[in-house]
Amino acid sequence: MTDTYTVIAEHPRPGNNRPSLWEIDGLYGARWFAKQHAGPKLHHREVDAYRKWTVCLGADRAPELIAADTQTRSVLVTAVPGRSLDTLRLPAEQERKAYEQAGELLARHHAAATDEPATDAAEETWDATAAKLLDGAASYVPEHDIAMVRALAMEAPPRLPQVAAHGDYMPKNWMWDETEQRLRIIDFERAELQPAARRDFSRLRYRVLLQRPDLIAALHHGYGRQLTDDELAACRAYGALDALDSLSWGIQHRDIGLVDEAHTMLENLRRENGTRMWGGWGA
């Protein structure tokens, strides 16, 4: 794109499976981010999302793809204004406004694949995946949490419609511009067709929102509806396995932030399901 540029900052990620990310100052005041993905699947997901889905978010609501290179698994995208929402301490009214916009943008993203054929479901792998995660986590997860996850993952989640899911729809990937009072979304490397409850809602619910009814209300007001009973059941099952998977990955790759998020998920699952499943234990 240019022979003249300055690397402003490097943003490392913990572990070997995270992308390398550089903040770039280009010509004539252009500001970009260059990312090298850890593998071809992440690269193809992000490029496809920029080419097919992010336009549905609306003008200036996501970075623009400037260039992509399959051989090096790299992308160059424009920078967007604002700061990551998880680094900000906003007044309550402004925080609710940010979450309402997050709901609006998530609804637009989910609707972006309305005309695309669904991918093959993989319910037959649920039992094997659950057993592998439970066995792998047994050495560093308390027995009562293992029992809870086993109970929540006993059956595969209900079959739900597939949407254009972001895959990591968390405040760390929401850029809030306090001057404009405007939210923008970044990081689409995990975007793919899957049920909305698979990651987008389960992670938000159990890592961030369960103890914040005000933010749950704001998010779903923006999204346009509440979750169905089947979606809530799916969130519990997906969230339980995601907590173990995140904890395992975080410990193995020394990602302390992810370990903390996994513990938060387990704590919230325990708080939500203790009374229902064990008659008061863990509530």
C-alpha cells in the first residue's frame, strides 16, 4: 500500500495462537492496523466478514479492509475512533447507551447472512467435545464445578437458526467514542455462521452481564428482543463448555485475563444454576 510508514505501536497477544497486531501511521495522516493471523481459518473468517458482513453494520461502524494477503495470512484495516469499552469507566447513562448500541449492531451483524445457506450442524460431536474438555480440566477445576458443567452439558443444545455471528462480541472489541457517543466494532477473526447463543450471547451473559440487569436490558432493547427459552438453555450449555475451554487455553498459554474470564463464567453459572439444579447448593 505504501513504502513509507511508521510503526506506532505493537500490540502483542498472549500465547502462540494469537495474531500479531501493529498500529501503523501511513501517508497523509492515514492510520491503520496490520494483523497477521495465527492460522488460515482465522484469516479467512476475518477477510470474509469484511467482504460480506461488516457493511451491514452501517457507515463508519467498523474498520474497512484495505488489503489482505493469503500467503502471509495478513490484513491491513483502517483504524476507527474511540477506546475499547472494557478500558473505560463511563457514567451509568452513557454505559447503558453504549450497550444499547452494541445490541443494535449485533442485530445488524446477525442479520447479514440471512440469504446464506446454513452450514452442516455438528451435534454428533457434542458428547465427544464435552468429554474431552471435562477430562482435560479435571486436574485444575474443583470437583463441584466439573459436576455442574457435566450436568449442564449432558445434552446437546437445542437446534437454533444460524446467524452471522461475531464470535468474540465482548466490550474489548467495542470501541466507544465519548465525543461522538458512538460505538464501533472491531476484530472479526472469529466471525462465522453459528447460532447466536453459541458465543455471542453466552459469553456476554456469563462473562459480563449476569450481575448487571441494567446492561442486559439496554443490550436487548438495542437488539430488539429478549432471548427465547431455547436460546437461554443453549447459552448455559455452550457457556459451560466455553468456560472449561477458555480456562484450559488460558492456563496452557499463560493468558491470565482469559483465566479470570473463565473463572467468572464458572462463578456465574454456579450462581445461576445452583438453586435450580441442587436445591440451594452454590446459590
